[in-house]
Amino acid sequence: MPTLKIDGVEVSVPANTTILAAAKTVGIEVPHYCYHPGLSVVGQCRLCQVDVERMAKLAIACNTPVADGMVVTTRSPKVEKARRAVLEFYLLNHPLDCPICDKGGECPLQDYTLKYGPGESRSAEEKVQRAKHQTFGPHIVFDAERCILCTRCVRFCREIPETGELGVFSRGDRSEINLFPGRVLDNAYSGNVIDLCPVGALTSREYRFQSRPWDLVRHTESVCPLCSNGCNVVLDVRHRQRGEELLRIRPRENPAVNRWWMCDEGRFAFQYFSDPARLRAPTWREDGRPVEMGYDDVLLRLARAIRRVVETHGPSAVGCIASSRLTNEELFLIHRFFREILGTPHLDFRVRPVQFQETDASEDGILRRTDKTANSRGARDLHILPGPGGLDVAGMLAAAADGRLKALFVFEEDLVREFPDRPVREALGRPELLVASSMFGSETTALAHGVLPALGFGEKEGSFTNFQGRIQKVHRALMPHLASRGLPEALRDLARDLGRDLGEIEPERVWAAIGEMAGAYQGIAWKDIEPLGLMPEAKAGYPRVSVGGREPR
Amino acid sequence: MAGSSGRGRERIGRPATGVGKSGMDFERILTRYKDILNYTGTIDEYIAHGGYQALPKALREFQPDQLIEEVKKSGLRGRGGAGFPCGLKWGFIPRDSPKPKYLVCNCDESEPGTFKDRMLIEEEPHQLIEGIAISSYAIGCHLAFIYCRGEFVHGARVLQRALADAYARGYLGKNILGSGFDLDLYVHRGAGAYICGEETGLLESLEGKRGQPRMKPPFPAIAGLYRSPTVVNNVETLSNIPHIVVRGADWYAGIGPSRSAGPRLFSVSGHVERPGNYELPMSITLRELIFEHAGGMRDGRRLKAVIPGGSSAPVLTEQHLDVTMDFESLAAAGSMGGSGGVIVMDDTACMVRVGEIVSRFYHHESCGQCTQCREGTAWLHKVLRRLERGQGRREDLDLLLDMCDNMKGKTICVLSDAAAMPIESYLKYFREEFEAHVRERACPFEGNGAF
Amino acid sequence: MISDETKKRFDDLVARYPEKRSALIPILHEVQAEVGYLSPEAIEWVAAYLTLSPADVMSVASFYDMLNLEPVGRHMIYVCQNLSCALLGAEGLIRHLENRLGIRMGETTPDGLITLKRMECLASCGTAPAIQIDGIYYERMTPQKLDELLEKLRDGRFERSRA
């Protein structure tokens, strides 16, 4: 391993590491724009130049591999003059948009100019004017005056989704990034150019003028729940007088899962958290009509109804259709409640065909996968499956229809929509107790006796297991609505109303119990699940999914 | 002087001459065809005056690496602008590489003041073709291209006709002259971009992309066209090759100064009596070139400034007239041999206006990749334009110098340096003219100058 | 939009190169000559033919001075504005042209006959000032010679050669 000195600090890195990457390992910032570890190297911005002993000219750190004995200086007068000059060149035509530019406050051009740039302008020339706020696509706005032509966006569209919508047109200082006339920037990953753009040239339509970075009170690490890839994300929450609001979701770098990217669906679909149509309070059907009540009241009635069914018909008259939308912790507690406390063998999560396979398939060869829920793998690993003599989902629906099942619990699945060609409505209408949990009202909740409002992933502490078998944490970014209760709390209170003890429900305690079970998760503790996830050791029988020989891009 | 459709000489000024007042006859080599009456450069005429003897000799008597040695020994240096030793460049091609080797002839002649390659392809195309064939054999290339700038419409047609004739006679194609050596050679037209004369910009353009130069290393000899080993040589450079083969490296090395051997085509233009291409050894002085060969200053005016090697070369003045036109001497004088384009200016030329025109060129031609060049070439031009219009500020002069310093040595290619160095030289030798523009808030030449 | 016979020529052109993308600029020249200029439809045709994105092809085409992405006149007059030509009166030629035709450089006459374009060094410095009309060089130009050429253009006595 070559060893070199950067600003006097000794660094040892593998051969072929660039000076830029080597500097990063020891916390030395080398300012740069065009370089990005996920994209091809073009060496155009010229900002990352550093002084290398015995090289007559400054070298660009992003494309110069380290050598043993190399001596690099990043703060010599020569480097400082060069950096200041590059920034001065950028600022010649850059509009003074900071007061109205979304990037302000998290802008590398502001930051680098403050640190390395000129304090004043020497230019007596008119700034070049270009078209501003152009709608490039459903999610993207482009401002050609702000663009510094780093070409990250162009390279991204060419190299990752391989859709090539963007190009640099003309040459020299007339160069301008644009779309082919009449085209739209609407590939499934278009939002990533917002993260990539070092200035406010490419910004989010959804986020436009919504906030300043310093008004975002929380940046919560979590995992996207919209498919089995489990892209790592950050949830940006803004404080408002009327409460907090989730304003933005961004990808979090995870080399093994999503690298630096996420798809647009997961990035932009979160308005549902504050959708007024969300179910807020639990309801219980009285005189044929759902009546809103507090949790305690609903759970009391629910406990009574359960007791009646079990005492009359036995535990096997109860069934539970759980969901791969639930966290590992919620699923574990469901297992405990239904299999152990109630004692029914009828438990399953497999509502969609893709969930019957060992693993789902990649949808686009990039990040999106065909299982549109986050935790099928976790559900399988935690045995959310029929016990001895137990019915699967189809079996439970049939048993509900013919009266064998008297009570059915459905968590976060709209069975009416999932099985359009079966008489689900009739099946669901038959049991004397139907309980549904959901974020929004559905045909299933419309038929239920008891409806419990569900929380979204941004309101929970827990974990999902992605298709690779990687356990990844979700953290609470938003406080749930005052009237709501998380599923673990609801089950604990319901168990108590039945005179039983569900056990401890905090994630650490749940994992203490999971860790004691034989199986894939044996020995794992909550604290073991790192910010980038945890792959359990390969144990006999624990299938490690090969991603078809292709790294996530 | 109606449309030019094939007959060369009269369009391009007087024929290149090697005869000077000093009486020293210089035997022309590349342009010896000009001695032949009514010469049109067809294959039969070329053969009749000794052409296509070098190729069979090379194939018969030389192994490829021996040819490379011969060219190294000759001391031939690139004639495109960089002056890099030709044999040395060929030697960088890794013979053992399993990748195909390519030879690309750089016919993108766009350096302001240079018009010799155009003459060579229009008037003596087979000399070039023969040179390319020999060079391809030397480096193991079987597919070569002539990258011809798009504006050379006529030149490209002449080349295409010549290629067809060369194929028909067996000087190109399969099993050339029974040697077992195959070579395909095509003309590839550019579409108007000076930066495609930079060798990696050229390769990008040849690959069907924007002509944006590549980061180096890797150099083209290792990863060039289609990432394979490639040699890029100028038209004039390659045109020398047949002569080296026929008459030998020692003969060639004896022409002119030892470190700048061989004949050079100087393109002389501007305020001289007889602008044109002149084939001369590089031992000639700038004074001799201008006053003995190119007829001296027009209208008997005084020489004010000379750009000796294309507009990228720093300017020289009267005090430099005795410099010899070889690479080393010109560099020592603070300029460069460059492309051999000699632009002569008399005392009617406003040097600020010259700066404006030259900076306008680089502003237009910057590919736009590197920040310093993209923004710097534009800023340089704008400041010079303001100065010329009498809207300059005193601080603009030192601003220009600092801008130039920030533009040099920090970019992917040297267009940025080529834009900066001339301006630095105009300020060095003619600063008082710039100051006059600022002081008088006008161009002192307004209405009376060359422009 | 491109004739079969032209497309056949393109197929032969592509066959020369180890990578077909190399044929892009030569093809753009030909398409421009056939269609008149590189319209968005023309660019899309070329992009489809070479399996490139239209943005990519437009990015390449817009880099080069000789490729026109806007409609141009029947005849293109390029005037070199670089140093040697400027030293010998190019700006005067330009002013003359602009006055005669009533348009500025970069524009097209209202009757669509002539487009004027400033160009950089055309490698004709020894016979400056130089212009190109439809790819043909006219050197040692004077205003009088320009007038003669303009007359020929107007009278249609000018064969439009494909550059």
C-alpha cells in the first residue's frame, strides 16, 4: 500500500486511489465540482488542483493516483491562487440569486467561495443572461444562468439510467446544458440530479421555495419503504408553527444497497404523511356505522370481541394477515400476539405472487425491484407464516367466506384491491370480527368492525430487511398524530386488556428476544445494526441473494 | 479570380520559393513540383517526377522498427505546432499490444496565419499519401485516416480522388505492391472547430463526439483512437517521410540546424509584398524570410510586429529580426516555432486591436470544458474589446496579466495558454499603446489604421 | 426523410469505421446538405440511425461551426475575420456585405438567398482577405469582386455545390 504525505499528514491507501479520495480519508477537504465517485471522471472544473512535489504543474486530485513517497500540499500559495482564480472565473457570470435560490445555505459554491474564493469582483463586464426556471420535467427545474457546467447531470443521465436526456449544447462560454427540444427529463431517477448539482441550477419542483436548510430541524436516517431494495435515505423535517412537516427525502450513501442514488418514486412520494384524508382516530362499528373513539375504548371493545370468539370457537377461529410493509419489530410482536398469546396457527403475509419466491427480481437493473414492499424478507425470516395446520392468505379468505374463521385481522393490506378477481368483499363481510389497520381508508377498512390507523415509516423506530437480507433501521422523523398509537403499543395494550403480557416493545428489547431465537437473526442485537445496515452471518439455510453478478449501480 | 476548382498555385500567392537575395539556392523538397510546368498533382505526374519510389523501397528494404530508427535519426520534428520529434513519437507505440494501431493525419490546419497544409493536400496529395503509407507500415497500422478540416471542401475532394487512384494502382489496400502489408486509408471531414487540431480533440471528433481534448496521460500512443495505440502526425510532417526514405536520414539531418533539421514550410502573410508559402531550412533568419523571400514590407512601411509561429506564438518586434527560425532559437527569443505561420504587421497595425482579434479567436474556439479557458478566453476578449473601444480602465492592464497567469498551465489542453501568452507579449512590447487607449479613451489609430 | 440511396451511402460510410459512431459528423454533413439544415427531425433521424440519444447528437452537432441547427439561406457566405485577413481589410468587406445585403453577419436575407457568417482562419492567409461561398474559396477579395459574386448569386448563375 503506497504511503504519501498530504499537508504533512501521512496516509496509506490502496494503489490506484486518487489524491482526492486519499485526502478524504484523513479529513482533508479538496474542493471539487465535476468529480463524483459514482460517475466518470472528466477533470473539467479544475478546482481540485493540488501541489505535488516534483510535478512542475498543479495536478488535479480527482484523477491523479497516489504514489509511494508522494508529497502533496493542498494549501500552498500556488494552490490558493489557482483555486481563487477558478472560483473567480465561475463567479464572472454567476447570477446573484442567493436570496431566491433553493441551494442557498447548502451550496458548495457559496461555501468554497467563502473559504477559497475572491472577496470582490474585478469584472467590469455585463453578466451573460440565460433562460431561468425552465421546467425540465415533472420534478426538475433548471436555471441556465446558475449552471457551472460541471456536467454531472449530463453524465448521470447517460451513465446511470442510461436515458441521455441532457446534453451540453454549443461550445466555449456559449455552452449550455439543455434537453433535446420537446423532450422531458422524466427518467425514473431524475431526482438524483438535484443532489448532484453543486449549485442551484437543478432544483426540485416539489421543494421549491419551501425552506432554507437551517429551518430543517431534523435530518433523520431511514430506509425507503417502497420496494425491497431498501434505499438508504435521509428525511428532512421542517419546523413550522402548526407542527412539523416532512419536506424532503434524499438518498444516503450506501455502497452495498443504493450507492448514492434513489428512484423518484421513493424520493417524491411522502405527501401522504400530512394528507388530511389519513385515518387519525380508531373507529369501532356501532349500529352498523363506524364511530370514532379513543384507543382505549376501541381496544376494550376489541378485546371483548376476541375473547368471545376464542372462548366460543377456539383460537383457530382467528386469523391474521400481516404485511411486508410492517417493520421487523411489529412483525415479531404480531407473531407473539397471534401465535403465542392467542394461539392461532393462521398467520401469513404473502398477499402478492412475488412474495412466494425466495426473492423478487430487479425491475430495471438499477435500484427498483418488483416487490413493492420493504420487508418481505424480514417477514419470511421472522416466520410470519402459517404454523402447523395453519392457513395461508388464500386459505384464510376461503375460511372467512365459509365461516370457519370468525375473526380476521388484516394489517396494512387492502385485500379487495389485491384480489380483484375473487369475492373478497363477501369473504370479509362474513366473519363476526374483522379488524383492519391502515394509513388510509380502503374497501377493506370500510368492511371492518374495528379500524386502527397505521403509522408511516417516517413515524416509527424499527427495521426492515431488504432483498439481500440486510437489516436496516428506520428512525422516527415525525411525531405521530396525537390520537394515534403505534402498532407495538396497540398490541401491548390489547394483550393487557386480554389479561396477557406481550412483553417489552422497544426495539432494543424486541431484538433481545429475536436474538435468542434460532434462525438467521440469532445473536443479533439492535445496537449491532449499523447506519449502513447489517448482513447477518451466513448461517445454514439462510439464503444469501446474489444480485445476478451485477453490483447495484 | 473566379472560383477555384482544382488549379492550385495562383490561388495561394506566389509559389513557394527557395531562392533568396543572398543567392543561396535552397533545393526545394516538399514543393519541388512547383518547378514543373502545368503540374496538377495527378498520380501519373507524381510518379513521373519520382513519386511512389519511397514506398516500395520502405516495404522492401526496411523492417518497421528500422524505419522508426531512420526517422529518429533524421531529426524530423512535428510540423503541426508542437515540434515533437517524429521518430520518438512513433517509438512510443507498443509493438506487442494486441490492439490495432492507428495513424491519423492531422489536416485540421486552423492555426491563424498557417496555410501550408492546404497547399500540400491540394497540390501534391500523393506525397502525403505515400508518407502515410510508409508511416503506417512503420508503426504496424492497417487503418489510417486523414482528418481534414471541414472547410477544405476542395482539398478533401482532391484527396479522395487521389486515394481512389492510389488504391487502383496498388499503393493502398490489400497486399500493397506484393509486400503482404495491408492498409486502408480514408478521408474523414471535420466540421469547423479549431480545437480539433489538438490531437486528442481530433480523436474525439473522429470518434463522432464533441472535439473536447482528453486528459493526458494516457497519451494517444497508448490509448488513442478507440482507446488503441495511435500516432497523430501533421500533413507536412508526413509529407517529409518519402524523402527521408529515398535519400536517407543523414541527408535529411544535414538540412538546416541539427536540432531543427529538414525543410520547413513557412506561411508568410500580413503586410508583406509577397505573402505565400516558402520552403526553407530553419537556419534562415526572420529578416531573410520577410525581406528577401517575401518581398519586404508592403508600401515600404516600417515593420512593427511579427508573430512567428501562428497566432498562439508570442509576438516579436524589430529587435528580434535576426533570430533564426528554428525551434530552439525562437523559444529563446521568448516565442515559438509553432505552426510556422508568420504574420507580419506594419506600423498601421494597432496592437490593442490585434489583441482583440486574436482573443476573439480563442474565445470562439474554446471547447468550454475547463473553467479557466471557458470563462477566461471570454473575459480576455471582452476586456480587450472594451480597451479598443476606449472604455478601458487603468487597472485592466494588470488585470489582463493576472488573468493570463491564471489561464496558463492549469487546463486539460493548451488552448488556454495559447490564448494567454500572445496577450502577455503584446502588453510586454506595446504597453504604452494600451495605456494610450486608456488615457485617450479611444483608439489612436481610429480611421487611420490597417483595420 | 432521408432517401434510400443516401441511407445506403451512410451504411457504406459506417462500415469503414471500427465504431459506427465515427460516422456521425460525415453523416451530419450529408444530412444537412440534403435537408437544408439540421432540423430537430433530421437530428432525430440520425440519432435513431446510429442508436444515440437525440440530445447526444444535438450536443455534437452544436459544437461545430459548419453545422447549422437553424435554417440557412440557399447560399452560405463565410468571411474570415481572423488576423491576417483583418490586417488586409476583412472588416471593410464585412461592412460592404452588410450594406449591400441589408443584413448583419449571422443573418439571412429576407428572400432566403444568402446567409452571412463570420468565420475564423480559413487557411487562406497568403491570399487575404478570403471568403468561402458554398465551400469554394474566393481569395484576395475586394468590394468590387464581392459585388460581382453577389450579382452572380442573385442571377442564379451560381451552382450550389454541396459542401
